[in-house]
Amino acid sequence: MLVWSRAARRMIWAVGGLVAAIIYGAPIIVIALASIAGHWNGAWPNDFTLRHYGNALTGDSARQLRTSLETGAIASVFAVLSGTWAALALRKIAPLPRRLFDLFFFMPSAVPSVSVGLGLLVAFSQPPVLLNGTTLIVILAHFVLISAFSYGNISAGLARLRPDYEQVAESLGARPAYKLWRVTLPLILPYIVGALSLSFALSMGELGATEMVYPPGWVTLPVGIFALSDRGAIFDAAALTMLLVAGTFAILLALVRISNRATVR
Amino acid sequence: MLTIADRDGAASVAPSATQAAEVAGSSIDFEDVTVSYGGTVVLDRFSLSVAPGEILALIGPSGSGKTTALRAVAGFVRPASGRIRIGEQDITDIPPYARGLGMVVQNYALFPHMRVDQNVAFGLRAQNADPALIATRVGECLELVGMSSFARRYPAQLSGGQQQRVAIARALAIRPRVLLLDEPLSALDAQIRRNMVEELGRLHRDLPNLTVLYVTHDQSEALTLADRIAILRDGRLNAFGPSRSLYQAPTSRFAAEFLGRANLLPVTVSQLDADGVLARVRLGEHSLSVRCELQLAPGHGCLLCIRPHALRLADLPTGNGFRATVETALWQGDTQNVTLRVEGVALNLTVSPSQAMPERGSAVWVDFAPHEATLIADEPAHG
């Protein structure tokens, strides 16, 4: 413990809490207020209304929310599957090649998402693999951007897994597939669920790459929010943002409960 | 029916003779096995035979290669050269899951997401055993280790001793050809460890055909449980033999010092008996008679090895003793430890706590029976 005095600890907590509330809380509060504002000309909004939520739940916005949920679900499931496979495969190889593969996996997270989108657009706009204008290129863009986080999370879980469990399973006659299914994967389930949650959350908020590649029939909610903001419909954009936050939060909450149940034992 | 309860309240129950007879053991043979990690040789041309149905303890200091030897049998380490056989079968190139061995590790490695009964059933399920057989076998094995009433619990709800019992039941459920125990008691506290040593001994009496390879760094566990002991040093077999004889007549200085406390006094051989069993040696001005199993010639220097409990304090000179000065005398509850000095060498002696404590600095006579001491070749001390 760095600070011994109780009074000093309370003061540090208070200052830290205030800073966190301003940095993290203020944007959400402002968006929440904007989503129910009729007008906002002064310091505070007035003429509170739920009209923007009504707009959000009908027509294009509802479709965009569904599109985002579907894109997030598909991309994050594939990211977790490939991340799990890669982490399992790479943990058995020598340290140097493993580090090189790690770099390869983490590369997309170090590149601006717009650049990833542009790269995909250029790469897949000509035969033999023509994906430009398809739903698949949006999902692929999300997959590329989030797979590093899945891989990182699951690798961390495997690194913490004591080799004893798998070795004892093998000595008891468990073949590799049985051992993987009955021992390894259940033991890293909290990390898998964590990877899925993180991937899904990142996908739900992804804008840069999606802006570059989305076709007219597959508009995600962040793209819709950006378009509304661009047109000056700030309050409608705020309502959509709140729906995006609520939808993402509900799914993450469910995943956290699954993760907790897996961790309790 | 024999029952031993440990501090956790779990009791173990002896199995029926029928259950005991069902586990059949095999021999284990290491033939010139060498294992290296990245150029470092950790097991060097290691050869050893474990007889069917015996408990053989592999002991040695950290890094001596004992765990590597066990892991090589389990299949988790591939020998660079040499072969390993179980019974008549060469298992060197067989994957771990096809070797038919039971293994218990230091931290038990019970699968935390499975209940006790599911843990015990794991190996049988992995081998697609008949569900009825699984249920019967799980029940038998849990009864064998006295854990039947804990079948529906998760490992996190058990104490260390209870987890250890479940780990043993899990290993036995597949009817292994050999049981590999890798420091299975080292995570337990002293009291539970003592109880578990007794229980393991009884378990083996109940399953007399089971071959057990027991890796430990605790010489008292090895002496209590093992029929024979192999002492490893720097990846090589340093000493090997029946536990009692290896303790009483260690074949090297390292074995003498590693296997309990030993007094090692430099002596010179003065005369060999005609039958070759005893020798007379000189310790300073004293002439002593001692068992000799080495090929020595008169005038040869060697070490006289006497365990502390083999030395006795005497009031008057006796036929086979020497005079020493008392340096310290410590009462330790169930024993007294006396440190003496003779010919510039310190030696330890243990006496009954009821015996009068000798005065510090006083001169005393110390004697021993010739057959309770032995001569060993001099070599650099370990450590």
C-alpha cells in the first residue's frame, strides 16, 4: 500500500473518483441528456421528449441496430474461434517464431481502422476475390480489427493454465481432442468469454473501417450515428448512441454472468 | 476394517481383497535414458529397473533429474536416447494417453470444473468405458480412499488431504499398470503428510501388485514407503538399493548425507578380518572395528559412516569406542541431540530425552556396534 493514512487514502479516492467521473461519466451524461432533449440552447437542455427514441426504434435506425448486432456477433464469434485456435497452436512452438506470430496478430490493432478498411477495399475490389460492396467485407473488416484482442485474451488464459491439468488428463487416457474439449477449453472459459465480450464491444463501436467498406444494404449503427451527426440531427444521433450502449451493455452483462459462473468453481 | 482419520475428518477404508487383486502391476525399465533440455543434459544414461508390485522411490536434490525420469515414463519428456519399457512393452515412442499409467502430481491437478465423482470417472470416460462399469469403478475407488461421501463436491470444497485422496482415486480408477507419484505430499502440511504417508503405505498393502514410482525430495517419505530407493545426483544414478540397507550401509558419501543425518569420520584401514566382513580402522589414537563392504587395503583412507542414533554415550572405555568432547547438547522434545568433537571433526549423536544431559566441554566415551557403522569411499561433499 503506497499511502498508509486513512484520510490520505480517502482524499486520493475522492480525487480519482472525480477525475474518472469527468472523463468517463460526462460524455455519457451529455449524450443521455441530448437523447431526451427537445432543444439545447443554454447550459442545460429543455423541452424533454422521447421522440428521438421513437425515431430510433423505427425505420432505418432499428435496422442499423440489428445490423450492428449481427455484425458484432458474427465477427466476434469468428475472432474468438480463430484466436483460440491460434493461441492453442502457437503455445507449443519455439519462443522466437511465437513472438513473430504475436506481432503478426497484433499488427491490425496498431494500424488506424480507416487504413485497415482502405487496405481491404483495395485488396478485395478485384477478382479473384471480389468482396467490395458485400456484407462479407464489413464482417471481415471487423474480424481483422478485433481478432488481435481475442488472441491476446486467450493466450493470456492459456499462459496461466498449469500444464499439470492437461498432462494428468493425457496420462488418464484422454486423446488430444477429448482433452481439449473436456479440460483445456473449460479451464480457459473465463478468458474465452472475456475475449468474446471485448470483441463484441469493439465491433459494436467500430466506425473507421466500416465507413470505408460498408455497402448500402449493410449500414451499422455507428455509421448511422455518424451520418445523423453529419446532417446535424444530434439528438437523434444521441438516442441511437444510447440504444447502442444499452444493447452492448445487455449482451456484455449476459457474457459476464456466464464468465462468473465458469470462474466460481 | 482399518480406518485412519486425518485432521480434515475424512476417513479411509480398506478395500476388499477382490478389489485389491484387480490392479496388476508391471515392471518399469529405464535403459540408458538420456534427456536434455536445449543442450543441458538433465538425465544422463540413466538405467534402472523397478520390479512389478514394488514401490521405488526416486530421490535427490533439486535438479537431480528425478522428476524428469518420472515424466519420461509418463511420456511428457522425450528421451534423446535410450528406451523405456513397461513390462514387455517399449513405450518410448507411445503417446502419453496410450501408456495406461496413473499419475498423481504435487498440486493434485483435480479438474476444478468437475465434481469429485466426475474427476474420478474422467479416465474411464476418456477411454469410452461402459457407463455401468464407470459407476461401479468410481464407487470402488472413492471407497478405497475414504472419499465416498464427498462424491458430489467440487475440488475447491475439499482440503488438501482430501484432494490428494481424490487424485489417487482418479489415478487408480483406470487400473493403471504403474502409478507415478510426483512429490504427491509436498503441498500438505506436516501432520497431514505423516497421515498420508501411512495411508499410502496401507493402500499399497491393499494393492500389492501395483508398481509405484515415487518421486520425492523427502528422504523420510522414501524410507517409510519404498521397498527400494534410487538416489540421483546431477542426472545420474548415485546409489540404489533396498531402503533399509541403503540407509544402514550407504554406498557413497552423497547417499549417506542425503538419506538422513550421517557422521562421516576420516579413518585409515589398519587390518581386514579374514572373513572380509569387518575391518579395523584407526581414528587418531583409537582402533575401531567396523563393517566393511568396500575392497580396501591396509593403509587406505576412507570415511567411517555412523548414524547419530547408532552412537552411544558410555561412562568408561569400551571395546569399540573413542573419546570425544561435548560441544552442545540440545533437548528437542522426543530426543536429545548432542554435538561432539573428535579428532577435529564434529559429530552428532542422539540420545533418549530421559538420559542425563552431558556437560558442555566435558570429555565422554562414545561407542558403537561394528555392524551399525560402515566404511565408504571418500569423495567431495555435495551441496
